[in-house]
Amino acid sequence: MGKDNAATLAKIAQEIQVCRLCRLYQSATKAVPGAGNPKAELLFIGEGPGFYEDKSGLPFVGQSGKYLEQLLAMIGLTRDDVFITNVVKHRPPENRDPLPDEIAACKNYLDRQIEIIDPLVIATLGRHSMSRYFPNGKITKIHGVPKYDEYRAYYPLFHPAAVLRNPSWQQDMEQDFRRLPEVLEKVREMRATRKSPSTPADDGPLTQLSLF
Ligand code: SF4
């Protein structure tokens, strides 16, 4: 299963390398499909590759990547335990926000990655990935509040780069991370007690909101 997951993710990554579905490939150096554990319980979705990601082809390198690693270490995890990707797989020029048509063009890759990895928790980093699951959400209000469907939890987080720019958010970010093991455990229990499997709701309507 792990090997199959890895092979299927590698195939998607190959498609991304040669993708021409939106304009972003034109100004990018390398595609950044995502990286990590093909069977991760925890999937992070950021916004788009930045300067160092574009050079290396890897997600969340540079300062925000280091900070993300520190946050993961706080809960006993490393990059190899999780999967990290973005809503767009090529760097927007000058780190501008990805445009709606670019996010839409790239959506199928992310949908397929989620389907294959089948994470227990999808943690969004920043507002572009957050709006996929919380269309009207305001990050300063909803960060750290998990939303559950019958299959998974969706967990909005600040973007690590935004926290580095706004150190007053650091304490909230760390508290939100420390709550992740509890959210993961809750979904493990939910799945263990389910009688029959149902289709994961990647971005469909969510049926239950829990504030713990
Ligand atoms: S950002 Fe996504 S849709 Fe656009 S060219 Fe890259 S892989 Fe294709």
C-alpha cells in the first residue's frame, strides 16, 4: 500500500513537472509537487512555492520551512511523518498570491494527492488553502478550531511565514500545533468506530463542527 501510494504520487509529480494548465510554469524554475510520507496521517497545504522552493523543487524550505520543522518537533513529528504541499505547484512571480484561475487549474493535482494519501487531518497554512474548506473563514478567528466530517478533520492554521512576520501570532500558532495530536486521535477513533466506509469529503459540505 505504501509503495503503491508512493508510486502514484510520483506519477502525479511527473505530470506536474510538465504541466502547462496555467501561466505559472512560465516564470517558475522548478515545479514543487509536494513531499513527505505517502501514508501521512497529517497533510499540510500551503499557498504556493516561494523563492527557495522554486529553486529546490521542495516545499517549505527556507525560514518558514525551518519554523514548520520546529513546530512539528514540538509534537514529536518530523517532515518525514507528514506530507506537505501547496494549492499551486509552481511559484507565482514575485511571490504574489495565486489567482483563482490558477488555483482552479491546479486543483485536480491536490485532490488526487489527498485521495491517495487519505490523511486523517488536513491542516491548512494560510488563507488560500483555508478557503478550500472554510470559504467564509477569517484566519484570525478560526485558527486552531477543527472542523470534522465523518471521515476527517480540517484544521486551519496561520501560514508560518505570516507568523514570522507577526511574532505576536507565535503563541497562538504553537498552541494550535499542540492541539494537533488530540485532533488526530479523535479522527482515529472516529474511523475505528465507523461500521462501513464512506466517501471522503475533500471539499464538499461539512456535516459537523466541533469546538472541543
Ligand atoms: S501551477 Fe499547477 S496548474 Fe499551473 S502550471 Fe503548475 S502544475 Fe500546472
